[in-house]
Amino acid sequence: MPIPTPEPGLVISYSYLWHHEHLAGADEGRKNRPAVLTLVTTQAGGDSIEVTVLPITHRQPDNPEWAVEIPPPVKRHLGLDDARSWIVVAEGNDFLWPGYDLRKTPGADRYDYGFLPPRFFNQVLAAFDRLRATGKARVTPRE
């Protein structure tokens, strides 16, 4: 399966690097996980695309404003497991598409799970934008 075109709301399989791991000196994620493309920007000259992804985790956030819980119907739509999951909006990764950390989804010959429904994606994006506007969202650059 070819690498998909990056579009906001697309959920990809990605080796996510948590901000605390980055601060500890790591430059590789420890686990492949679903992540949501939130921002897609074409660089000057149009020869490269920068994206921002937000991680999906089973770990309930310590602060409810740091994540948005994924409703069970959305998880089923994406083909994810039945355990409770959250999209973390308090941090993200920036990288040039497709980057080195894009991974195939488990058990499939594809790199994405599909798209979040637009209404739910807008809720996630609004939560991320609120934290970024207050300086509480951290975005880790990846190379």
C-alpha cells in the first residue's frame, strides 16, 4: 500500500517520541502507536510538507484538559481496540512527511487507520489550539 497523502484528521501508525523522552536525550520513540495528523503545512518552494501529530494512548491523563477521550464508535470506525483511549492534546511531534517514523499498522499493509469524523476532529483541534494559545502544549521537533 502506498504512503497516504497527509491530511488533517488522518490517523497514522507512528513511532511517537514523548516530550519527556526527548528531554532525557532520546531521539527515537519506544513504541509505535496511532497518532492524529492535526496540522499539515507545505514548506516554501512546495518541495516538502511539515506535519504535526498528536499521540493516542490508553493512559488516562492526569489533567482532563490534556487529552480528549475517543468515543467507542470512533475507535471501532478506525479499527482500534476496545480499551479506553485518549488523544493527547498537551504535546505533539513535528516532522517532514513522511519521515522515518511512519510505520505500517499492525497486521495490515497500510500506514493509516482512516480519518477521525470531522466533528470529533474539530473538537480535538480546538482543545489543542486552546493549550497552544496558553503556551501549555509542547511540540517536539523530529528529524
